[in-house]
Amino acid sequence: MSAFFGLIQSAIVYGTIIMFGALGETLTEKGGHLNLGVPGLVVMGGFAGFAAGFVYEKSTDSPSMFLLLLFSFLAALVFSALGGLIYCFLTVTLKANQNVTGLALTSFGVGVGLFGGAYLSKLYGVAGSAKAAVTGTLYTANLNSVLGWGIPGDLLLSYGFLTYLAVVLAVVMHLFLNKTRYGLNLKAIGENPATADAAGINVDKYKYLSTCIGAAICGLSGLCYVFQYGSGNWSTNNNMQALGWLAVALVIFSTWKPLNVIWGSYLFALLYWLYNYIGTIFEIKLTQIWTDILQMIPYVVTIIVLVVASVREKRESQPPSSLGLSYFREER
Amino acid sequence: MDKTAAVSLHDITKRFGSTVANDHVSMEIRKGEILSLLGENGSGKTTLMNMLSGIYFPDEGEIRIGGEPVTIRSPHDAFACGIGMIHQHFKLVDVFTAVENVVLGLDGPLKLDLKKAAAQIEEICARYGFKVDPWQKVYDMSVSQKQTLEIIKVLYRGARILILDEPTAVLTPQETDRLFAIIRAMRDDGKSIVIITHKLNEVLAVSDRVAILRRGAYLGCIETKDATEQILTEMMVGQKVELNIRRTEPRDLKKRLSVRGLTVVGPEGLDALEDVSFDAYGGEILGIAGISGSGQKQLLESIAGLQKVEPGSSIVYTAPEDEQERQLIGRTPLEIRELGVLLSFVPEDRLGMGLVGSMGMTGNMLLKTYGVGHQLFVKEEGAKKLAEEIMEQLAVVTPGINTPVRRLSGGNVQKVLVGREIAAKPAVLMTAYAVRGLDINTSYTIYNLLCEQKEKGTAVIYVGEDLDVLLALCDRILVLCGGRCNGILDARTATKEEIGLRMTKLQETDHE
């Protein structure tokens, strides 16, 4: 039984990482921009948050908890928003191809993050990977350690604040998109920018805002990875990037609905971690090949969802009509 | 009727590059009237109205609303002035409901109150007799419902002046009647309505006054009760202009193409072509006249094998070498070519359908001949030679035969395309708007090339928009009106008015 609870806990921690990325990308795609730079933005956000926490921790003997939190959180938001700004300038203003720009941003972001992390380690003479331990404790602090509610506490309250923030953010985004004037305007731009333009909506402004805010939210995904999942360890493996791709797939899986992103991200994470626990739960021994196959499931499920959504031809489950297309105002 | 002006335009001029779309237009739209804005294709009707709706900004002149000068820079400004335009292509979001489309882009509190908006929409519907469900999705709506929704959209924004751009183009006759009833109801409510159109019968049926534009200039305004179709047509098409095209008498006519009962259903579900029948002969130029969108595109594409046609249609091609008849219906362009049909097509969209913009002249020549020889590697020599010949004979101005054709001027692009199509020694040569956007000299080059082809015995089909050119260049002119063949006239005896009238109104008597 404890292995099963372990799986749930891992899934929720990991799912939060995916959820931020998917929510950010949902907002961007609703405005008609397919940003394939999510993995890059995740790494950029993770690196910036880590760097802020690490440098501040190193600069003083008694770091202020409030400032640590503020610096790392803001750094992640701002740095990944800047990545989004580069993407926007290229795709909105210069009308560059969105796929190419997004993929370039992924290479760029991952490169910047990995290089920066290694540089920081070297600068401060840390052997192996650098660690911002104090900041890590801030992001892993949870109510359960105070209240001690046993198993329900373990399952529901044992996570850092980012887990709850992600769920709140998803609900807020749902309300924004479906109940507010600005949400309606944004969706109209993603569907039919010419119509939105004729209705007097500032198309470029909305695209810039939705893409940059979306990018900032993607940055929180990296922050979550480094501090909540990694307890402040800067990691140099490719996991962060892989989760970024999983987030892009989840947007499709969720059929562009933030509320579906909540359960979808937990499901994806559950499937992702299944290999680690399935042996214990069912008392079988897994070979490497089964691990790989199990980890593949989220992507297979995404393809199935795409096929089903296309076959059913339900208009509400389709991607925004002008997703991936640059908008040129009609001129003769 | 109240005779005060709701909107007045003073000396409005709009240029696009070197072409003048509107030339010092001064006119007024009165309160509580239905004004028809009448003119041929490209006479500047839509451009003029787009300046009222904030799509374009005039280069010169002044717009006054209720006597006060205003500046309209965006659709937003136009709404603020009480002007709403219903475009020919609807501006609606398909996955939204009617009410969501109506409130789109409006200022107001953060939270959307769709229920309140829906109630207001129902109020508007009750007032003017519309039938629209505010909660219906746009993708479930018929064309006429979408149009009604567009009208509701501008009324909801408080428009007092409504501009409708060719509102009946996509409607059935019954729907048109219903639209006219709505328009009259709005007029009686004190709104000013402008209808952009070129259908004379509708002008006479619905409007109070008619304003006429010709080649960007305002010719004047007459009361509809004083107007007749003849007067309007004469004002619209103007005096005959003599052109110096060397037209020989057709001789040695041989039937090349025989079209019978051609029917095509357009994208809106209406007939784009209805029971069109005609013959095209080698040794003559057959002109095709009509308001734009009367089925010209579908007609040419049906012959080229690019268009799905309805059962019962027949297009028979007679080969010059053996006088054998071949049915073209149901075959793809490749199959048609493999049948040995010598068909050349100069489409309207030169860089879209005709040429590949990013390839040079040589590459574009290859498009027609790449299959010759069935070898693994493409042979470039022939294409290169042809490109050089065309460049020399037609005086194409280009840095080199490998310069992407997209970088050439419009006239040179057309020379490349026409040159290639003629080089294939066609038995039937179809051209769509072959001189659109070209200067006088290049236009004459094209006319002469077409005349030369005719003398060589090719059946030339020339779809055009300038009536003077059609009359001077062609031997016979087929007039299309709303997808129907509205008579085939002898170009040597026909008058401009006659064609203009047939373009805008179906003839009851001699229609086959």
C-alpha cells in the first residue's frame, strides 16, 4: 500500500511541473501561437530561479527567507518571460515561422540553462552540481509536517506551495478564458484574428501579453523542478526538457481546456512514474524495456486523443483555428 | 423622408501606389434612406465605404457626421461615430455563439454578462423581425443567418449608418426578399443604409437613391423613382473608348470545345454555374464577360479539370490532329494531358496557380515538361532554351532566367506565364484577367499574342473585366450573370450598354 501512496505523491509533485508548462502553453496557444519553445522556457525559468537563490545564499551567511523566495520566484518569471518576448518579437512583429522560432527557443533556452548552471558551479568552486539548499526548503515546506495528519495528510498536504498554486492558476485561467471579456477577445484572436481586428481588438497587444505571460508560467515549471522536486539541486540531465515536451503534449491531450490540464498532468505524471512503483505494487520485476514502454504511454495517449478528437469532429475540441499562422492585416 | 445628411464626404481621395481608387469623391448619405452605391468592378465602391468603416484612411478629404468633421482611423472609431459595415466575407468566429460574437471586442466590465447581452439581442430581433437564437453556434448557421447576425452585431453597437457590401451575393431569392424587408424596417426606424451592389434590379427594388461611381470618380446621384435600367447602365459603363487592337476576321473555324449543361455548386451551397452551354472554335477569341464572381473561375477550372461538376455536365474536346471527340468531365488535369488534349490555362492567380514564385524562369518552364522522357533526372536544357526564347521574344525584363519570378514586375510575370502556355502550342488557350494590373504597353503585347494565337487556329477563351477591351479584342462574347449564360453576342455589333445590362440582369426572352 505504501508503494501505491508513494506513486501518488510522486505523480502529484511531478504533475505540478507539467501543469505549469501546460497552462502557460495553453494561454499562448489560445492566442493563436504555437510556442514549441516550452522546454527551453522551462529550463530558463528553472535556471534563473536557481541562480537567484544560489547566488543570494552564497552572498550572505543569514539569508532572509522572504527575499530568497521573492528573488527566486521573480527571477524565474522574468527570465522566461524574456524568452517569450524574443519569441513574440520574431513571430508577432516579424511574422517569422512559429515552429522554427519555437524550436530555436528550445535549443537556446536549454543551452543557456545548462551553460549558466555549470558556470555558477565553477564560479563558486562547487564540486559536482551546485545546490541552493535553503531555498529548496522553502519550496518543499508543507503543512503536513506541522499538522501530522497521517495518510490523508501525506496524500493531500505534503507538497510545497507551488502544487496548490498550479491548481489555483488552472481554475483562474478557466474563469479568465470562459467568463471574462478579455478571455473572449483572446480566444477570438486565436480563432480568427481578422475578425478580432475588425471588432476593434488590438491583436498584437493580446498576442504579446498572452505569449509572454504564458512563457512566464512555463518558467514556474522549471522553478518547481529545481526546488520542489530537486530540493534545490541544479540538475544537468535532460529531464527538465523532457517534461517541457510532455507539457506541450498535454495541451493537446487537454483539448485546450485548463481544467482538463489539472487531472491530465497528474495522469501523465502517474504514467511516467509507473515503472518505478509497478514492480513493488504487483511484486514483479521489470526489465529496462518495460520501463521504456511504460514511460512512452503519455505520448501514445496524446496521439490517441488527437485521433479521437479529429474523428469526432467536435468543433469545441479542435485547436484554435489560426494556431500557428501569422496574422497579416488585409492590405492591397 | 428627412433630407438632412447623416454622413457627408468631401473631396475624398484614396490611392494605392500609383492607382487612384477614389478620386475627389463628394457625396452624402441622408438620414432614413436606403442608398445604393452602384459601379462596375474596381470602380472604388468598397474602398470608399471602407474609409467610413475605418479599414482604410483617406489620403485627402474630409468626412463629416451630422455636420461635424470626424477622424476615423479604426473600426473602433467607426463604431463610435455610429457607422457599422457588413463585409462581403463575414467576420465571425465559428466556434462562438451568436451572443459571444456580438459582444466581441466591446469595452465593459471584466466579467461577461452574456445573459443580459442575449436579452438585448432578442429585443433587437423583436424590433426588426430577425430570427436568430443568441445561443446558437455560428458553425451551425446558414449563410443568411450569419448575415443577420452581422447586422445584429452592428445594431448592438448602436450603429445609425449601416453599410452592406454586396449583401445579396450569397443569398437565395427568398433570402434576398427577407433581407430587403429587414432593410426597409431599419430605414423606417430612422437608420441610413448603404448597399454596395451592381445588380440593377435590386437597386431599383429597394433603394431610395442611387449613387454611381465609375473608375473611382463620383458621377452623381439620382432618385430611384427617376431611374431606369438603361440610364443606370449608361452611367455605370460610360462612353465607348476606341482601342487600337488589330482584330482579323475569324476564318477556318473548327469546333474545339463543346460545353453542355455545365453546373457547378459553389462553396456556399448555391449554384456557381447553372446549366451553361456554349461552343468554342479554333480561329476565334471567345470573350467571357460578367461581374466578378459570376462563375468565371468555376467555368475555366471545370474545363481544366480542377473543379468538381454536377452530373449531367458535359465538356467535349475535339482534337485538331484527328478530329476525335474526348469527354473531359471526370478527369484530372494529368489525365486530361495524357489524353493528348492541348489545353493551356493562364489563371487569374498568376503566382499561386500559374507559376512558382520562388523558382526562376527555367524552373517554371520545367513545370510543364518535367514528365517528358520518363527519366530519373530532369533535363534542363529544353526548359532553359525555352526560357531564353521567351525572354527575348516577349522582352521580359529580368536580371536572368534563374531569378525567382516573384521578384519580377506584374507585367513580366504575366509575360513568362503566357509565353510558357503559348509555347505548348495549345489547341485551346484559356486566360483569366490576362491584363489585370498591367500597363498599357504590356497589355497590348498580350492582346497581340492572343490575336496571333487565334490566327494560328487556336480557340482562345478570354475572361475579362474591361468591356471596351472585350468588344475590341473578341469575336463573340458570352455574358455570365449569376452563374448563368445570359446570351452570346457578336462582339462586332454588340454595345457596351447591352453587355452591361446582361451582366446585371437575366434576360427573360432569349435565355436558353
